[in-house]
Amino acid sequence: MNISVVIPLLNEQESLTELNDWIAKVMQSNHFSYEIIFIDDGSTDDSWQIISQLSNQNNQVKGIRFLKNFGKSQALHAGFEKAQGDVVITMDADLQDNPDEIPELYNMIVNDGFDLVSGWKKKRYDSVLAKNLPSKLFNWAARKTSGVKLNDFNCGLKAYKLDVVKNIDVNGEMHRYIPVLSKNAGFSKIGEKIVQHQARKYGETKFGMNRFVHGFLDLITIWFLSRFGKRPMHLFGALGFIMFAIGFGFAIYLGIDKLFLNPMGRLITQRPQFYLALSTMIIGTQFFVAGFLGEIILRTKQNKKRYLIKDELNFN
């Protein structure tokens, strides 16, 4: 199979039929073998009924229905697990991503040898203050922190080699950072393509300003995990040693001063250096304990299912 199109969605009943027909037209005109995987992330409208109708009409249309809303990252993870195409294309279901971009994205993976190609919506039809400016700030911070030189991390239109999606773990709200996860997994040939952004035709966006706050917090998380996720003691142990050494140095100074230099001076407990030494040694010990706990958790953790699937369509 040439292409798997993975489409997470939430309450997009108006756009699904049009999007499906558009994708099918592109695939047929380019003679691609394909599958379309819709992942219904707990929709409360008629999205699942429409997906069921489309799957009955076309065996290439497949569906996964979550028991409730678990989030876009979990939806992508479920789609990636089922995908079988040599190239996996992700896109949003709101018709703001253009299926006509699929052939060139496919060629960049197959012929140009990229592991991942991310879309760049250079010209956007979103609100400047509500989306464009925060998005530029977010992308700048992501580039500086991750070292991945992309202009639009949050674009839903991306193409992957099958090996990439089978070897990365998308969880939480990490869908924004799939290029970073791919780089950390060893898939370093990451490209970018300017894609057409279309104004939303139906409904309203499911994401508010809080997604940028969550995005920055996730950025800090992924930076930490990429550097210290395998060995948390390398960070916490170093910080603990530094803090404990500072406190211990003050304690030695206070002891020498009281015993030999100024035995008739103030009590040690009346000197601010005593509390500085005590505090830093306690904090240093806590950092050590945090590092040990992190190492223990890594060695004993069990992978837990992050979502529950209610129904599936057309999967053998």
C-alpha cells in the first residue's frame, strides 16, 4: 500500500464527506493504493455515523471510535498503530489542510529520502492576534529549544515514513512535537514544504489560547526528556551534589570559626550562615532522592493504555 491518511477529528460532521471525496479523487488521479483512517476522538455530533456510511461505501475508509475525548495525540497514536502504507500522511478534518498537497509530500518521502516532511502554512487565514503571533513565538521557542529547524511545528499536514510512526510514542499533547520526537528517535532527515492553508469552511476551531500555554509547558517537558529522560540522576544528582557541597562548605567554615578562630563569638544557630548551610544541604539531599526515584520509576514502569476504543471499522 502506498499511502495511509490518518485523520483525527472531533465534531466535524459537516466536513467529513467532502474531505473523504477530495482525498479519494487525489488518490485515484495519481493511481495510489491507499487507506483513510478516521479517528473519532469522542465526538458528540453525527461524525461517527458519517464515517460508518463512508466505510460501507468504500473499503479503503476505516474508522476508530474512542469511548470519550482523549486528545489529538492519543488519536494519532491509535491511527499510527493501524497504518499500513509506506507513507503516512496526517491532516486535520476541518478542510483547512489541502489534500492536493499529498502527491508532492509522498514524492519527498519516497524519492527525496526524507524521514518526515512537515507542512508550513506560510500564508494563514487565522486571526493575527489570537493565532498568528502566538504561533510565531511558539515556533521560535521550539526551534531554539529542540534544534529542529521548522517554521511551523503545529501544522497538522505532515508526511512520514512508516518506520517513523511505528517507532515514536505520541502521548499527552506531544503531537505538536512529533518532529522532535522523530529526531530524538534517530530519524534526522526532516524536511519542510510550504502548503496551502484554507479558511475554515464549517464549524469553529476546537483549540483556544490555552493550547499555546500547554504547548510551552510540553516544550519544557520534551526538552527535559530528550536530555535527561533516560538518566534523571544525571540532572538531579549534579544539582544535589552542588547544593550539598555549598551547604557542607558553609558548615565546615562555621565549625572552624567557632572552634578555633572565634570561640567566644555568637552561637552558631544565631548566624545566618547556619541556616543557609542547613537549607542547601537539605535541598541537595532532596535532589538526590528525586534522582533516585526517577531511576527507580524508569526501571519499574509499565506501559498503560492511554485511550479506550469503542468501535472499529474495516480493520481485519
